[in-house]
Amino acid sequence: MKLLAAVLAFAAALSAKDKIAVIEFFGYKGIDVEKVRQALPVHAGDPMTEDVQKKVAKAVPGATDVGVICCIGDGDSAIFIGLPGKSSRKVAYNTAPTGDAPVSKELASLYDRKMEAWVKAVQAGHAEEDGTPGYALMKDPATRALQLAERDYALKHEDELVRTLQSDRHGEQRAIAADALGYCARSPRQLAALVRAVRDPDDTVRNNATRALGEILRGDPGAASQISPDPFIDLVRSGVWTDRNKGSIALMMLVPSAPPEVLRRIKAEAGDALAEIAAWPGNWAFAAKAILAKLP
């Protein structure tokens, strides 16, 4: 499928980077991280090759995730390794739907082209975003044009997007729908569908839905009153890197208006996990640091 081709192209783009810039961990409370690091077959500064993920997963058999993420500096990659320590918990995901309700070929093609443009922009160091319209919008002209085209499509097809997100058995179809639903006009139905998708069994669906909610909250902080923090508290403790990354961003948007009892819950239930995220390099740590600064 075209979406699969885009994902494979993205994976190939990541593996084509020059070097491993950093190797980070999460979920490690109670585990000797340095012992795990010493057992790794690769180290910071080594060439980034296509088999790095496989090598790392083999060397760390209990790993909950091995994420290779672009980009640092001139395009080098970071490796994030999830460990099954006390600061990592399994998330209760939804049961996968079993229906057949794909998005249109038009939208699938648009999403495919947008992802390709996004990869090129990130690799070129042009990942800056443009303002806070309530949906993802990059400054890169090629990506921006396709995002605006997706916005135009989404405004006219909310029914299709919700139906696919809730009913289609294919994760790649739900992922497209989740991404596009974030570009729809703001509505309780949109928010409810995206919040439910935060617990989708597919990693990319969760990533796209959580990213969309983060953008909505960034553009309209008042929407926080309609969104429970519960799924995002779960995500920041997840053993999956994308859950933690996007979950912390969405949770950051909810914290400013959260009542004291919710802040105490976040500290008690996810404080250790947030501290691990806050220790990551660069912008990956920003959301967790902002959350921790607000906790009692």
C-alpha cells in the first residue's frame, strides 16, 4: 500500500543517517542502566546502519522498545531503549476493530505525499512549525501545502474519518484517519474520537491521535476542559517511545488548567517516568520538564 511505502521510506531514511548521536533509556527504575549500556553492540559515534535496531533488540532481550529517531545535528540519529523497570507499565489498549472502512484513495495518496515531504524537511533541518492554528503546520513550503490540502479534505469528510478510525481493522488506515481528523473543525465528536484513539492497539494510530490532540490543545487551551488526563498519564509510563514522547506533549498542555488533585496524581503515578523523559537530550525533554515544574 502507498502508506506502507511511505513508512518504509521513512525507516530507510532514518537508517541512512551517518552516525548514532546518543543512546538513551527509559523505564529503567530499579535496573542498572550502565550494565545494559555496556552490553550494547553499538555506541554513540558509531555508524548508523540498517541493522542497528535488530542488534540492540538482540542484546537487550527484555527491551520493551528500540526506537531510532531522527534527527540531531546534521541528521544523525538517537536510539531510545525501553526497559521493563518499575517506571514502565503496560498500557491497557483498546481491542482492535474488525471492520472494513478504509479512507479514500485521495486521502491515502495525500497522506503518503505529506509524509514524504515531512521526511525530506526533517532531514534538511527544516522541521520548524508555523504558529498555533490547532493543527500541525510546518514552515517548509512543500510540507505546508500538503498539510493545508489535508485540512481542506478533512473539513469536508469528518464522517469518513471517524468511521475509519473507529471501525477499520487495518492500523495503517486508522493512522491516516487519526492524522486527518486533527485537521477537522473543532467539535466534541472530533475530540472524543481522538481521545479514544489514544489507546488504539497500533503504535502509529496512538502517535497520530495524541499528536493531533496536542496541537488542538496548543491552539485552544480551553479544550482541556473536555479532555481527561488519564490516557496521557498512562502513555508517559508506557514501554513504547512514541507513547512517552507524544503523551508528555499532550499532558504538558493539560497541566496548566489541572486541579491540584490531578497534579498530585501525576506526580505520584508518573513522576519517575517524567523524570526519565526530562533527562533526554534537546527538545525531547522539554514537555516533561515543563510538567515537572508545575507539580507540587
